[in-house]
Amino acid sequence: MAPFTKPEAVIKQAEGLVSVGQSHAALQSLVEMFSSKRFRSTPLATLEPIVIRFVELCVDMRKGRTAKEGLMQYKNIAQNTSVGSIEVVINRFIQLADAKVQEAQEQADKVTGPVDIDDLEASETPESILLGAVSGDQSKDRTDRALVTPWLKFLWETYRTSLETLKNNARLEAIYQQVAQQAFRFCLKHQRKVEFRRLCETLRLHLTNVAKYAHQTHAINLSDAETLQHHLDTRFAQLNTSVELELWQEAFRSVEDVHNLLTMAKKAPRPAMMANYYEKLTKIFLMSGNALYHAAAWSRYHAIVTSIGGKSEEEMAKLAGQVLVSALAVPVGLQGDDQDGKAKSSRLTALLGLTKAPTRAGLLKDALSRDVLRLSPAPIKSLYTLLEASFDPLTLVSSTAPLLTELCAPGTLYSGYRSLLERALLSRLLEQLSQVYSTLSLTSLLELVTPLEGFGAEQVEAFLMGCARRGERSVHVDHASGTITFIDEGFVLSSEDPIASTSTNTEASVQPSAADLVRTRLSTLALTLHNVIATLYPPPQLSPEEEEAAQQAKFVELVAAANAERHALSLRRALVARRRELLSELSARKEKEEASRRAETTRREKDEEQRRAKLEMAKKERERAQKEVESIRAEEAKKLAQTLMKKGNLKVSMDEMEDLSTDSLMRMQVEQLEREKKELNQRLRTAAKRIDHIERAYRKEERPLLAQDYAEQQAADRTIFEALQHSRIEGARKAFEGDMATKKRLSRMMQDYQQRKELIVARRSEDHKAKLAESLKRVEEEKEQRRAAYRKEKEEEERQRLEAERILREQEEEEARQEAERRAAEEAAAAKEREEQEKVAETRRKREEERAKVQEEARKRAEVEAEAAARAAQRRAESLHSQTQPAVRAPQEVWRRGATSNPPRGATAVPTPPRAESPGPAASATPAPTGKYRPGAFNRAREGAGGAAPARTASPVPPVSRPALPEPNRDDGFEPVSEKKVWRSRALRGT
């Protein structure tokens, strides 16, 4: 890598290279500066003009990939400090590319018309190359197109590069949305439908990756209202562009994108934006042929426009007519779909912001409630009257056909509703005919639909079968008799049944069907019986006192229920408070975990970024080395080709040699050698065949001479064998004789040999013993060393074990200490809680004692008051008695408490009013005569009056009406707390 140069010197060097026509070298010098490690530490004020010049060179040479790499590196440097600098560079990049397209377009327009290329990313096809080679009439036209198409491709690549550079960064969100809308305008201006689809997919992918990059520093937060509004504006621009390009599938996907973003919005979007949203939905549903949801979209659009206001009467009349016509275009009796259809219906319902699927009747009712019928034009009012308000199946089609021709004439506002209104008209005709006829001939039906153009016998029959298949109408076609039978079974759900149909008739039926009778029989019977019971057994009329008593009983029940609810509410409050504490702890723990996870993710991303940078550097180095290797290979291939041509092993021209690599040359040489080898093999096969034929001829000629040659060969072989055998025997005899002579000569030296052998053996035995002793000594020394090493190893292991035991013991002691501290803390908390409970109990006991004291004082006051009242009553009775008795009284009569007065004989006894506080046995009918006091007379009088005199008891306290004392309040905030169970480890549960 070249040494780092100052940025000012780099830009001067690049300008100098450009001035002498070395643009590639200038661009390469700037790229090398970007790859330098000190590039990141360069001030942005110095880097910005360099990057702009770099972009200009990339645009001039159409180096889109190089521009993308440079912009990515510049974004990584400037995104934290200067977002405006990135915006300036991106805008400059797009402006330059757009200017190049405009310049090329102007040059091409001078000769030919506008350029029409299907796919800007597709390369030139072989057909176009062949056509350009064989035809010469439009060569200039194709040349002009070739001028414009590359710049269109480069401008499209510019937009993609800009979006990839600015994606998933909250600080660059504004310029990102701006570039996306510029890309939409580019696709719309040049009618680039394929590129528009790819652009939409790219934007969806970027939005999907928002959650993936949520942990980054400048991640996009869709919960932010401003950011979400930017995305909504871009998606609405995408929706408008797709509608103008007539890409209806892409428009529907854009609608889904808008709806997904609206569900994330915390506040309602602007009404004007939603009006645009529903207006585009009407076009999408109309092109898809979904009349029901098309009408629902118009209804939603009308509701928003009405709430916004600002429309003239003429515009509102047109809009009202549009709403009413779209609702009338929905077929009558449209059935619900199957499971897949229901899923699709729920999806479309959600896109419209409705809680349930729309129906034809509901749309018409909603339209009439907004006074749409009054504002609509006269032909539409007439159409509504014929389809919804009148019942004339025989003239329905003939009366409606002229209105359809007038409304749906080509070029009018309602021209797209012709087919939908005709289908709705046929469905209304069949619905009315099914109420009047049970069987109808096909010819009669065809005569009724004759005013409709394009509806013959086949089309009508297909429409009938479609209605029957979808369940809109139960009909049977009999081709043998040429009739149509409307099936009316009592136990089969019909299309008019509100249970099976999503829409109901707006007008009353002429006669109820069998299914209606069966379905409503039980409800009619129940209603009738209810009326009979109400007539025979009217509800009883309660008196005011009974009503008040009932109200009082209800009030008591209500108070009891309120107390129970208050108690349950206090329990719930305590539970909620505890749950809130647990949730706060859990959230705090989760936040800590999330923070650690984010830190770990940031670290991994930083490592990954460094790894990617290293890989990028290595990749560039490999590419440079690859280029050098390719150049070296080209030189080697050229030299090899020249060498082979000199040797004559390769036959190739110099023009073809420039396009050949070393591998190609070697392959060509191998192929040439293979051909020569095949030719040589062919010649060898021919020679071998010729030699074979000659050998066959030789053998044919020598066959008669083989027997004679064999006999001669046998005789010669026997002579040779006998001579060899004789010479072998003679040689063996001579060798034996020589060996015996040598043995006899050497036997004289045997004694000296034995002595020498014994001497050598003795000497070597001593050497062996010395070496054996020395080796045994070394073995013992080695064993001792091994024993010492083993003992040392064991001592080290024992020391490590003791150290580990010590550490484990210290850890256990620390854990035991912590456990003891924790238990002490728990016991202190339990003691504190018990003290609080005792304080609560003491407070409650004191309150009970005060209440008992108050009750006792009240009871005593009541007794005193009762005794005073009794004495007053007694005095009043005595005064009354003294007035009724004679003037002379026996002086012996003395009043005794509890004794009855004895009147004189013959006098009528005046009963003394009983004491209120001392109820006793009933007084005797005949009172005892009064007289002188006699001991025991009082008891005998009582015995005579009614039996044994019971012992006098304390006077009961008469009932005194006083305010009820308040019951002890169990909801005063103190609740009995059960014993708190503290978790203990298994080792401490026994203590």
C-alpha cells in the first residue's frame, strides 16, 4: 500500500491527472486515499471537496460500484458529526447522474424518439447484437439508444446506491425519504415499471431490517411520530406512483405497507392523507373486480371528504353519485366465502379500517343516512328506484337498460361500472323471479334479459351456474324441458337467509319462502306465547309501602355487596401493589440484561466491523495481486505461444493469440498432441495389421516342417544333457577330495584354536560383568530419580489439594456467614413485622375496650332512665289510686314495693298498672283483702295469686331507640398477615 499523502496533495494530484487525460489514474489515487487508515482522522471540511470530486469522476466514468464503496466509507465517518455533508454529497451524486441522462436524451432526441428499454439491469441480448451486425438501416438510431441506455442504467444504480448508503440511520432518515421519492419520480417519468417493483421491494426490505438494526446507535425508531410520518409520506408517494403506472398488484402491496404503518401510529393521520388512501383503494378494487370492497372504499372516502369539507356542490354531487352507483353495482345476495376467502375478506376489511366485513345492505343504508340519494344525479336516482324500491321483474331489465346505456357511455365517469351493474341487475332479476315463480322457462328468462347487450343464452346460463356455485341462489336448470327451477326447501339455508348471507333484502318479499317459515316459526310462537302470558297474568301492582320495603331490601343487599366489593378491592390493591413491585424488579433486571446484551452486541459489531475492514483490505490486495497475476499470465501465454509456434507444436495466428491465456494455449497444445497421437496410433494399427498378415503366411508355410524340426531338437537336447551330467559328477568328486585334504591339514590347529577361544571368552565375560554392573547402577540411579520426582509430584498434588480444601472451606465459611447474616436480617424483619402486628393488635384491643366502655355507660344510663320512668309511672298510678279509694284508710296499710293493694271487702279492686321494668306472673282475678300487716302475707299473696314466687331478678333495660354503634372497621387498612415463610437451604432446614 502506498504511503499516506495529505488530502490537499491528493486532490491536486488528481486534478493534474485529469487535466492530462488520466481520469482512471486520478480516480485510483482517490480510492487509495479512502482505503488508508488515516482517512478517518481527516477533518470533514477537507474531505468534503475530495469526496465531491471523487463522485464527479465516478459519474464521468460510470463507476457505480466504486462510488458506492467510497460513499459508504464517507458515511461511516461523517454520520456522527455532519449529516449535512452527507446530504450535499448524495444530492451532488444524483444531480450529476441526472444531468448525464438529460444530456444523452437530448442527443438521442435529435435523431430518434424516446428510448424504450424493458429492463435497465439486463445486459444486451444476443439477438440485439446479431441484429446490429446484419442490419444497417437504423444503425444511427441504435447508436443513439446506446448513448441513453447506459446513462439510464447508471442513474438507476445511483438511486439504489444512495438508498443503500442512507438506510437504517435515524440521522439520515430525511434525505433517505427524499431520495426514495426522487426515485419514484424517475420511474414515473421514464415509465420504468420493472425498476419500480425492485425499488418497492428494496424499501420493504429496508423497513423490515429496522428491527434487526434496532440496537445500533442511530437506529430508526418507528414509535417516533415524525419518523413514522416520513415513512407514511414515502409510502403514499409509492402508492400514487403505482396507480399512475397502473401496477395494481404493487399498488395493493403499497396499500398494505401504508396500513401496517398506520397501525403503528400513536395518533390519527391527517384526514387528507386518509382520503388519498381510500381514493387509491377504490381504483385498486375496481381493477380487481371486487365490487363490494370497491363500494366500501368509496363509502369511507365520502365520509372523510364530508368531514373535511371544502368541496363544491357539483363535486359533492359527483361523489354522491359515485358512492351510490358503486353500492348498487354490488350483486344481490352475495355469499360469504370459504376459509381462504374469509381470511382474504378479513385482510381487506382491516385495510379499510372496518370492524366487520361490509355488506350491500349496510353500504346502501350508510349511503342513505348521509343523504347521498338526494345529492345524486337524476339518472342514478332512477336506477336506485328500479333496483331497490320497485318490484317489477317482467319490466326490470327493459326499464334499466336505457339508464345503463346513458350512465355508462364511453368517456363518462361511470363507464367502468357497466359490467358490474349488469351483473347486479341480473342478480336482482333472479331474486325477484324466485319470489314469484317456482319454475320458469329458459326462453322466458332470455326474453327478459334481451335488452342487455352481450348476454346470450350461454352467458345467462354461465351466470346462473356461477350464482349456484357461490351459493347466492338455489337453482336447478333442466335442459331437457328447457326450464329453470328455483329450489325452496324448508331445511336448507337460502340466499335470503340472513344467517347464510351477508346482505338482506331492502324490500319486503311478496310471499315468504319455506325456509323463512321454518326459520321464524319458533320465534313467532315464542312471541305469541309471551303476549298471551302478559295478557292472562299481568304483573301485580304493589302498594307504596311494599315498593318501599322492596327498595329497602335491595338497598341492604346493595350495601352488603358494596362492602364485599370494597374488601375485595383492598385485596386486589395489595395484590396489584405486590405485582407492581415484582414487575419493577423484573423490569430493572431486564434492563440490566438488555444493557449488557447491547454492550456485548456493540462489541461484537465493532469486532465484526474490524474484521470486515480487514477482509476488505485483504480482498483489495487479492484483487490487485490477481490483476498482476493475470498480466503475468498474459505475458507468459504470449511467450509460450511464440515458443510453441517456433517449435511447430502450435498452429495459431497472432490475432487469435492475444485473446488466449496460458491455459487455452496449453489446452490447444494438448488437443494438437492428442490429434497427432491419434494419427500415430492409426498408422501403428495399420502396420500391426500388415505384420500380422505376414506372420500368418510364415506360419502357414512352416507348419509341415515342424515335426522334423522337433525330432532333431530332441536328439540334440539328449546329447547336451548327457555331457552336462558327466561334467557335473566329475566336478563333485574333485571338490570332495579337495575338502578332505583341507580338513586333514587344519586338524593339527584345533588345540590352539580351543585355547584362544577360551581366552577370548574369559576376557569378554569380564567386560560383560563390568558393563552389567555399571548398567545396574545407572538403573538404580534412574529409579531413585523417578521415585524422588514421583514423591515431589505427590507432595505438590497434596499441597494443591490442601490449598483447594482451604479455599473451599473459606468459601463455605463465607457462604455460612452470608447465610447467617441473611437469616439474621430475615429474623430482624420478622421481629419488626411481629412488633407491628402486636402494635396493631394493641390498638385494636384499646379500641374494643373503649367501645365496650361506651356501651356499658350507655347501658347504665338506659337503666337509670328506665328506673326513673318506672318510678314516675308508679307515682302516677298511686295518685290515681288514691283518688279512687274512700277517704278513710286503715292506718295499718303500708305500701310495700312489689305488693298489691287489698281493697275493702265488697269494693271493686282497682288494678295497679304493671311495672314496665318488672314483668311477672299475671295478677289474680280476686285480689286479697287489705288489712293489717302480717308476716309472710306478701309471699302467701303471691302464692295464692299464681304459684311459687320466683326470685326477683334485675329489671331488664327497656328497648331504647338510639343510634347504632359503628361496627369494628375491618377495612381500616390493617390486614392480618399470615406467618411469612422464609426460604431456607437444605443444610439449614434442620436448625
